Amino acid sequence: MRIALVTFSFTPESPGGVSTVLIRILGILQSNLTANIDIFSFRNSRDKTCPKQFFRGIRELNSKTVRTGSYENCDIFEIESFFSSLEVMRYQRRTELQIKFESYDLVIVVTGILQFVNVIPVISRPILVQCATRLKWERKSQYPEMSLLKRVVLKLQVPILAIMERRVVRSKARFLTENERMGDWIAKRSLSPPDLWYPPVANSEAMMVLPGDAKKYFISVGRFNDPRKGWSRLVDAYALAVSACPDLPELIIIGWGDFPEYLKRKLQLLENQCQIHIFPNLSNSERDKYLTGASYFLQTSFEEGLGIAALEALRVGTPLICSDTDGSREYIRDGITGARVPQGRRFTEAFSEKLIESQTWDHKRLRETSLEYFEKNFSKDVSTAKFLQLISRILD
């Protein structure tokens, strides 16, 4: 059997959400199936192609596919795009790849947004799409952080992107969604009902902390350069909570990349007022040690399709305090795994109040119920079994 795993900007050395999910799917396939697996990564960065070449024809400019290395004994092929900074060009159908993908028994696309699936040409082989959210929903939280020019350029592309999305949903592809909202949206428009599936969370190498033995600190994990994560309002909410309750535990923030300049300045101004510690680019094992020892995991995202970092916290019994998103509705049960804070104008104040309130909760019981809930709904065994069932149905 031959399987193609298709995604964009595959970065196994510092994986974001999409790359992490692909790695977890790869692990399931390699552990349970006898298959030759290749990884196709479409470029998602600005090309250096001379603008005057734009008119030479998309097929010619988009035809370069290069083997760039390997990961877990799988070849990685990078596929270049012309004008990839323009989304309508980045997601153009790549008809020149039809013969390539026809040589596989199954094509699995791992993506954050549906428009990306449009790059796959029409083929006779089954296509499985794993997705978390819509570009429209994701972009809503990104616009405020953009320059006016970038915002205008993106919005001008919306009508074409909507057509691309509709074409993908109405194709013969099968869909795996990470939350109920996305599943309901696709179910109303697709040829076959989607399946709800949570990617497996990798086992932790850190020693499990017994209930009640967690350290007294809050923790948050994510990409520093992702506007969706709401880092600024996390810092604001924590500072507000400390001003009202000076004995509040310290805040540890772990992530990849770099904060924007305005947030760096904000953190510098708060150095003498709050205990906020930033740890960039830690290894997974180092991150897990902090996750395991924390009293509560914090997430202030504007939007999350699921939120792998929150699940990694639950995996080690760390309760959650998160903004209300499509993802957090999947794993937060009030009084069982933590608490959700509604989005809105009062979010910062409400989140700060929840931080203070958390100091009165029965933390020992929350750790126990968080672990139980994770094992029942999100454990590696549960996720793997469901994925293999889906693959079996598709290939039959």
C-alpha cells in the first residue's frame, strides 16, 4: 500500500498545530499498517520569483517538486508555488500532479483550512481531509493585527476563496473534523457526513505529578507569533488579577518563535509588577515537565479549531482555564476539566476574575477528573482505534 500525506509548510523540528497532527497520523499509520508513506509539503512562504514571470503560465511555474529530505523513514517532497503570498494562487489546483497522486492508494490531506485541499487534482484515489476550522473564522481574529494594505489584499481575495472552499466541500473527499461546529458546517454541504476525530496526544516523558502535588504556577503554551493565541490579553488579564490579588502564582509562558515588538515592550513594563517568565523554543520533554507541574493551564485564544497544547496539559492532569472557542468546547467541562471564559468586551476582566477564583477550587479533585476525562475521550488508544476504523471503511 502507498499513502501520500499532504500538508503545507511541514516543520517537524518546530511543529505547529498542522504539522503536529500530521506527525501523529504518521505514527498511527506506521505502527499499524504496512505501507510506503511519502510526505508532500506545499510551500507557504513568499516566493522570490521575478514578478514579470507571472504571465508565463501557472502550470510551468508551479511544476517544481523537489525531494528535500526524510522524516521517520518517509521521503519529504517540497512543492513550490508561484506568488504564494497571494492565497488565490497558493491554493490553485495543481493538475500537473495528477499522475503523481494517482500512484497512491490513499491521499490524506492535513490542513488548517479547506481551501488548501483545492491543490489536489481530480484523481480516482480516495482522499481523506483532516481539518479544524474555516479560513473565514480564523481570519476574524487575525485582521486587527494586520497592516491596512495586507488586510485589503486579503479581503479582495475572499470571493474566489469562497468558491474554492465550496468546491472542496462538494468534492468526493471524506472529512475528519476536530470539533462539532466544523463537523456540523461540513455536514450541511458535503456529499458524505464527516467524522469527528481528535488527533492522538503523544505520551509524556515527564514523571506524572500526583493529585495535589502540583507546583503553584500558571502555564500557557503556543506559538509566540500567532495572533490567534491572544497573548496580549493573557498578559493583561494576569496583570489585572495580580493587581487585585498580589499573592497569585507566577505565570510561565512557553512557545516557539518570537513575540511582536509591542508585546515585548508590554512585558518589559510589567517586569516589576508581575512574575511572568518566558521560555522560548524548549524541547518537548522540557515543556512537558513544566506542564506536568503546573496548577492550571491558561489559553486566551480568539479562535482554536482544537488546541493540542491544552490536550497535552489534560494528558498530565493539569486543569484548564480557557477562552470559549470551538476547540475548548470539546475538552472543557466546567468543574471537571476546568472552566471556559466567554469571548467579548469584558473578556480580560472575566479571565482575571477566573484566575483569582481558581485559587479556591478543589484542585486535587480537578486533577483527578481531568485525567479521567482525558483517558476516556482523548487518549492515544481511543484516537488510534477510531482512525484505523475510518481508514478501513475508506479503503474497503
